[in-house]
Amino acid sequence: MLKNLISDLEQYKSIGIFGFGVEGKSFYHFAQKHLPNTELVIIDKNHPSCDENYLQKLEEVDLIIKSPGISLYNLGIDYKAYNFSSSTELLLKHFKEQIIGVTGTKGKSTLVTLIDALLKNAGQKSLLCGNIGTPAFDILEDLDDATMIVMELSSHQLLHVNYSPHIAILTNLFEEHLDYYQDVEEYYGAKYNIFLHQKKSDVFIYNLPQKLARGVNVYENELKFTIDFHLQNGFIHKASLQILEKLKEILALDDDVYLRTIGEFKTLPHRLEFVKNIKGVSYINDSIATIPQATIEAVKILKNVDTLIIGGNDRGVDYDVLIDFLLQSDVENIILFSDTGKKIYDRLDVKEKQINIFLQNNLQESVKKAYNIARSIVLFSPAASSFNEYKNFVERGDEFKSLVNELKG
């Protein structure tokens, strides 16, 4: 398989690496080792080899490996105008029979972590890569024909791909990334690429309230096992368990392997992550929540949230569903900050409701306010992206944890 991939790329005299981030650098190092006769051209406005006319380099290469973070729509570039590909597409093209691919608006990282652990507990060699942090081309040296590849796939990675994994999983779909795509239909279309190029012998599992043309929908499946989790151990959404149970059945794995995998699971950082208990109040970091629906689900899962911190970058997402939920919920204190916090504050009419709302200047002030008023659970679930103030949700979540750990116990 690796030989086929290298042979596929050797036909090009020059390859442009469009975006020199994590994926771009991964492909570059691979190409340096395996494609010694190929000219590698870095196309990135922030790279020392490029200037303000860096996009002109697109015209000078035979193949362009595009990084997922680059929005062609925002740059006004027609995908069909150049010979584009990506690390994701190349891996799907040459290793699809070994790949379990997972996409969806939320729940991807937790699910791929569980699937990888499930396979390993069953004695199967498995490698985890993709949007969860390990670039696809970083695993190639450890890959053999018996290895399963578990890939977390973002919509950006799936956009324009012409291949789908042997086992494709779609967790859910909500409005997001409207700053990257032309419209929500293009965003959903990118997600659907995870199964659109499958053959009849392939497997597609999804969890959506609506039926799709093909695949197994587990939306209304009853769970075979009921499992409770303590705050310090972790939370797995029912939708993820529904998918995991169906995958276990398809792979013909034993129940005890499945139960051990679930029992050993610990919450991933920034996903309903327990931070600290201070004077009887639990502080929960859910910085990964970048859309309203994620925040709603977090409140539902925790059940006893009395203080909620919300706010972040405004990308044009509709917050009506969150506002309606908050007005009907048992959350007593809503602390808002940043662009979306101001937007929600202006629209959240709490007259005659037993809700206190506070508009703060930043996350630091929000944590201090929560410390003074919370009684049971403080949930930081922003319902928005972080890019107006932070590098990413990880940096934002780390600051929340740091601020909490500075509070006096």
C-alpha cells in the first residue's frame, strides 16, 4: 500500500504544499524521505520563502497538497482550477479498506478514542490519526496490512475528497464553520463525503433524526447496557454509545471487551473535563463546545448546573435554540462574555424568570463572578469558537483551568 502511494506521487515533478501547518509539515517530511526527485514548494503566506504574491506559486506546481485550514472560498479560488489533493484524500485512496473514519459536528474525538481503545482491547493493532492531533502521514511508517486506521475527519479534511473509508461514521450534524464555507449546505456536503464514495460492501453508521439514503441509523436504538459515570471519571454521550455498540456488533466483538473499554474511559481534555472542587462547587471545562447544541447537551448531561459561563467568537450561528433552552432550564446564573456573550445578553429576556444574567469583560472576570455566586456546578461551555481571543479551544480551556486552580479553596 505504501509503495502504491509513493508511486502515485512520483509521477509529479513538483508538488506544492499549500499551508505549512501540522499536516503540511507532516507531508513535507514524508516527501523529503520518499520522493527525493520531486521538487517541494511551500505555499504559505507566513513562511519565509513566500511573499505577498505567494498564491502565484499555485500556477508553478504539478500537484497541490492543500491543508484543511485553508478556505478556498474565502480566498476566491476555484477548486477545479488547480490539481488539488490532500493528505486525507491520499490516505483514503490507498488505505481505505483499513480505515474507520469518524466525522460529525460534535463527539468525534471521544468516539475515535473509544474505537481505538476497543480495537486494542480486542487484540487488534490500531493507529489513531487525523483531526484528533496526529497527522495521517505521521503513522505511515508504523502501518502494515493488519493495522486498522481510526481517523477523526473534520469537514475541512473531507471537503472535495473523492474516496470514503471502508467503515464510515457520522455522529451528528449542526450548523458550524459558517466562516469557512459558502453556506451550511456546503458544510453538510463536506460531511457527507465520508460515505458518498463508498461501495456496497462498505459500512456506514450514523446517528441523525432524519433518515439518509443508505447506512445504518442508530438514532433510536436502545442501549444494551446502562452505564453510570462519576464526575471524575468521564462522560460519554448516549449517541456515541449507540454508535459504538453498533460497531461492536458489526466487528463481532465480545461484550466484555466493549464493557471494559467503556469502564476504562476517561474524559478527554476540554470535553466535560472535571477541573476542581472548591468549597463544594465542581468546576467543569467544556471549552470544546463551539456551538449552542453542544452547550445544551452539556447542561443536560450534568443535570445540576447552577452557573453557566458562555461566550466567544461570533461566526453568525443562530443562538435562538440556546436562548430558548436557557429560559426553560434550571440554570440559575448565566455569565456571558466576549462577542457572542454580548449578543446573547442583549436578547436573553429573563423578566419574571428565576435567572440571573451577568455580562463580563473577559473569561477572567467570568470565573471570579462564578466563584462568588455558584452553589453546585460551574460549567464553562462557551457555545462559540475561540478565535477572536484565543489560538484555539485548547488554549481557551487551559486558561479556564488555570484561573480555576488559582481560586482559593
